[in-house]
Amino acid sequence: MAAPAVAVVVVCHDSAAELAATLPALTAQLRPGDELVLVDNASADGTVAAAPALAPAATVIETGANLGFAGGCNTGARASSAPLLLFLNPDAVPAPGCIDALRDCAGRRPDWGAWQALVTMAEGRLVNTAGNEVHYLGFGWAGRCGEPVAAAADTAEVGFASGAALVVRREAWDAAGGFDDRYFMYGEDLDLCLRLRLAGWGIGIEPRAVVEHDYTFAKGAYKWFYLERNRWWTILGAYPSRLLALLAPALVCFELALLPAAWRGGWLTAKLRAQVGVVRLLPAMLRRRRLVQATRRVPDSAFAAALTASLDSPHLAAASRVPGARAVLAAYWRVVRAALR
């Protein structure tokens, strides 16, 4: 059977310097029938002018505004037709053989709706993400970040796949409705993967595919605003009703506990803005929830199996230092999992 074509979507915003490394490495791996779509979100650094020389066959879309990562990806997906969509960050440079490894995974794991490459950092020596993890309180983070690359050698299911180098089957993408434009940035990959899992798809990593990513976590209070607002949108949309009810006490308590942590960390204003953002769009998010839950094909216990009680996240660093926090969160999750069974 012929290997499926891949449509690579790269969303850019002032990305000229990053594309100088990414596009030559990418275009060298594309096959006949593959597509490359560059979506420019109102760059002011010459990104659009630089793109044709770096990737002459690429389709370049100028949005005229900053649609964010979610909106840019949706724009690029609509402009392509290949059966596999690969969303690649402009600063994620694919190693030789990366695209074919991601392509081949489609046939080897027909049950997967989305999967990611092994994303590295520190000149390819360390893991940036070997499959992301998601806490039952809705926090997502880069799995195995900082570990040696050799430790991430197995094709496996993961909590959710990183948007830095994310493949989604077109049929799964279309059925899920793609990313939600309202997320703008951060957490849209977590939300999509949980919605795909709810609909019965598996989510995984193909470690034979490697990309080198220029990664830093800290990017200011604005990042905390999007992380926190979008976390609640994902919980309200993707979590099955029984799971959401069982987690309600823990979610409320943790929300209150986050306020002093946000104050100490200097992002309390961003946290309060995120709460306002959730409340302001709550009716729309509840309407969205009804649509998402109508796609559910798996039992609550199977959906919950992808979540973790781990505290190995930068989001939860403060909680991990509280005496007994790990034990309490783990015990609560055991009770919830038992109730779901």
C-alpha cells in the first residue's frame, strides 16, 4: 500500500530566523504528493519575503492578523488535502528521516488518531518531550523533559501529543473540528488529544521521528493566562460528566490554592484574568461541551486512564513542596478511578 501523503502546516509569527534552519531540513524530506503550507500571522520581520527562497513549492498564506497557533493551524489545514496533517513549529528542525517515520506510523498504528515526533533540545542530547502528560486537574506538560534522548526509544501511547511536531489523521481532525480558535495559543494540543481520545482514538509517540526544538518554558505572565484559561475550557469540554463530578471538590480546592501560589510567582493578575475569561465564555463553553460529549465512544474509566496524579510538572512545583500533597492527590485519584470502575 502506498505511503500516505503528508500536509505540513507551519504557523509563523516573526519567524524568519527560525525558518532558515527548519525549512531546508523539512523540504528535503517531502515526497511527491506532500504539501507544505506556511501560515503567516502578521509577521513584521520579513518572514513572508524569506519563505519563497527557502521553500519555493510552499503555499504561503498571509492572514493579515495574529490568529494565534490554533487559528493559524486551522487555516493551514483548510488549505490542504493530504490524509495526514503535520503541525510543525517554525523552530522545530526535523532530523533526516523524520517525516517518513511519522508517515509510516499511520499504517503501523491504525488505531491512533494523533501522534508526535520525539522532540529534543540542547543540540539533540536531551528530551524536550517524549509524549506529554496530563494531570487529572487539567494541567499538561512536556513528558520526560530533560532526560537523555536514549531513554525515549519506544513507540508508545502517551497522555497527549505535543503540538510542536504533531500528526493528526485528516478523518480524526475533521470529525473533531480541529483546534478551537478561541484557545489562541497553549493547551490546544491537549484539548484536541483529549477530544480524540474521548471519540475512541489512541494518542502516541513515534520516537524514530526526531525534531530539535528551541524550547523554554518561562515566557511571562501572558503564558499563565492562556494556560489557566484554556485548562478550564478543556476540563469543561472534554471530561465526561461523572469524572467531572467526582473531581469537582479537588478542582475547587486547587483553584483556591493556586491564588497564593500565583501571587508569590508574580502571575496573580494573569490568573484572575483567566478566571474572568472562563466565566465570560461559560455559556459558549457549555454549548461546546454538549457537542464534544456527543462524540464519546469510550467509557469514563478508559478516558481517565490517560490522566495521571504525578506532580512532575512546572505548573505544580509549589504543590509538590507542600508536605503530604503528593500522597493526598494520589489517594484522591485512586478513589476516583475506583468509583469510575
